[in-house]
Amino acid sequence: MKIGVLAVQGNFREHIQMLRRLGADAVEVRKPEQLAELDGLVVPGGESTTFMRLMRLYGLDEALRRFQGPVLGTCAGMIVLDRDHLGLVDIAVDRNAYGRQVASFEADLALDGDERPLRGVFIRAPRVREAGPDVQMLAELDGEPVALRDGRFVVTSFHPELTDDTRIHERFLELVKEAVKPPVRASGPGKGAPGEPGGCPATEEELYVRSQ
């Protein structure tokens, strides 16, 4: 799997290191044409206003809108993908709602489907104000969603790349694996078994076995 990490600003190196630990072919992305080679994409944390300005400057905003693979957005990446920016994830977000840089903190999060807590690092973290009906909560802090999935998109308020816990990246890579999995093909051009209507022609061996 080839995973790109937008490298215009933010913690892209940490994401690349974690993805490589998990066996992915992780590369830095700075040009729109690079997205055509990718199976998945990460939009890392950073400063969201600067991020959007640089993405528009390099044409990456429209390239990301056209990209069809799974996407992971963390912290500022969540903001970039929300309703008010690229409009790719059905959430409304408040910037810096957990406090500014001096109010950064770590907390244990309840991760959906896992009894073990997930450690989250919150740095000028956005808070989800509203989520659409099809958006699934993956992790919460004090009853509020801090990691969500909307179809092929996973977004987090925190920085999963700044701990040794790989579970958010693992879930993202599972989406990528599902997306790149080749479709199951029916036998022949149709759906029938060999020698049946819609199937490929039966071989001589198959015809002999059926006659016995």
C-alpha cells in the first residue's frame, strides 16, 4: 500500500514514521499529481489557516476533493476536511476549542470496540460541534467525540502520531486495504458456473466428470 502524507506543513514526518512501522509505503506529498499514485492519504496536524492557504497555492485543495481513496485527517486535518472548508466530512468544528498551545494536554480516550484506553495528545485541538447522521464515533473524551469516521474518512481532534499507540493508523490502513482489494469476479463473463448459462464453457474434463 502506498500512503501519502501532505507535507506542506505540520507533523507529516511523525505520520510517515508510524505508517512505515506498520509496513506501509509512506511518502511525502507536495504536488497534486502525486495523489494519482496513492492508495490512501493523511492530512496531518498543523495550523489550519496556513494549511488551507498552502493547499490552495499548490492546487492540493481541488486535488484532494477529487481523490477517491481513504483519508485520515488529524487535528488541523480534521478542520481542513470539515463542512466549512473542503466539505468532505459531515462535521462542524470549532478551532482551538480545547485551549491554545499553553493548554495542551494528554488524556485516556474510550476507543470504540476496544477495552484498552487510547492515549490522545491534544494541542490547540478542535472540538466537534455537530456531526451528520451517518458519521460514526470512534473515540470519545468525557462523552464528546474526538475521533470519527465518515465513510472513507477518519478524523481525529488529537495527534495519534505523537504516541506509540498505532491503533488509529491501523484502522485507517484497514480502510485502505478494503478499498484496494480486488473485486470478487464471477466465473466467466456471466454469473453461472462453468458449462451453465452465463458461465464460461465447460472443459472436456468437467464434461467427463458430469457424465459419470
